[in-house]
Amino acid sequence: MKIGVCCGEREFNAAGRSGFAYVEMSAQTVRNLDAEALKALRERAFSEGLTIDGFNGFFSGEVSLYDDPLEKITAYAEKNFYAALELGASYCVLGSGRNRFVPEGMDKKDAEEKFMEIMDGIGDKAGQYGVQVILEPLRYAETNLLNTLSEGIAFCRAVGNPNVSCLVDFYHFFMNGESYDIFDTLRPGEITHVHLARPNQDRVYPKKEDAPVLEQWAGLLRKIKYDRRISLECNWAGGFEAGALEAYPNVSMFM
């Protein structure tokens, strides 16, 4: 198990000193860098004892999932996968709640079928770069398509692409009021990534007082024999450095 943190280059030093093993960056900060700049960024992470294992923030506002042709969307995605390959990353999280939001007047089933076609297409492209595309179910406040873990798992099963899988973000899981029972229905390896914040609407990093719920979440992951990565994706009230130093011991139970 590896514990990492979602952050940018400015936080590399603090992330490394706090004990995190890797960082998960925003695709928007790296997708337009050339090979030389990507190499320098990778070496910068190494100098702090870190690897760059993956990305979030997959799509920007320039992409319209329901209007743009699949070729344009796939070409956009390929730049993310190229950056991942150059940086040694192996996954790209696809949340992008605004992009996948079903617009008024569009049938939700039609939107899901379109999104399924998109995920299959970019999944094929991701496979050429050795990258996994990981769907992130999001709380109801952030999108109206694929909110719960059960919906995300069913969607990925329907896509049926080996390069497309699902994560559990325990913050979204908590905010949606989901039942732990879903973990009894998961097949081996269906959860390929985890995002973590404290079980509170403020979405701040895990604190010592959150230990009882964190222990429950760790137990759910042990139940499904999950042993990959956990990324802290949270707010840093009081600043990243102090928060990272405080947060890391509180998530050690997941190791």
C-alpha cells in the first residue's frame, strides 16, 4: 500500500518530508509541458523522495463531452496519457463533474451511453500508453451522472474495457450517504484507487478525531484485499505543510 497526496510542484518538499510516497497532480498543470519539462518535473519529485504516480482533473472546460466528436475527445485525452508516460505515472482519475453533467433537455440514459462510448474510446488509447483511466463517482452536489460507488462499478462493468476502472472517494461516499454493503458485492480488483478526506462537509485532511470512521474505512479496504494507493484529496486549512505533517500519522492505519 502506498499513501500519497494530491498537490502541485510547490508542495513536493513538504509532501516528501511529511512521509508521503507519491503525488497525484492535476493533469491541467502538466498536459502541455514538453518532454524536457516533464523530465525535469519527474526529477524534481525524485529529489524529494517522491514519484508522480497519477493525475486528476482530467478534462478542462474546452471539452464538451456531449457535443464534441469522439476523435477530438480522444486526442485531448492522449495528451494526458503522454504526460503520464513521460512522468512514470500509471493512472489518470476522471472526475470532471461539470464536463459529464447531463444538460437540461438531454435524456440521462442517452448521456450515459455517450459517456460509455467515450470511456471505452479513451480507455483503448490509455492502453497504448500503459495507463489506467479511473472513473471517480462524485457527490450529488458536483454532478448528476454517476454519483454513487454502485453506479460507478455498474458503469465500468458495462464499459468492459480493461483500461477503465473505478475508485472510491470516501468523502463523496460519505456525503452521498452510501451504505457499506456495496463492499460485499465488489469483485476482486474492481477498485483500483482510493481518494481520502475526513468524514465531514469541510473536506479537510483527516484528523486524529476522525480515527473511528477512518478505521471503518480501512476495514472495508481490507475486506476487498485492496493494496494499491490511497491519495489524500482534501482541503488544507491552515496551509499544506502543517496539514500534511498532521495528516500523515492519521492515515497510517491504512498501511
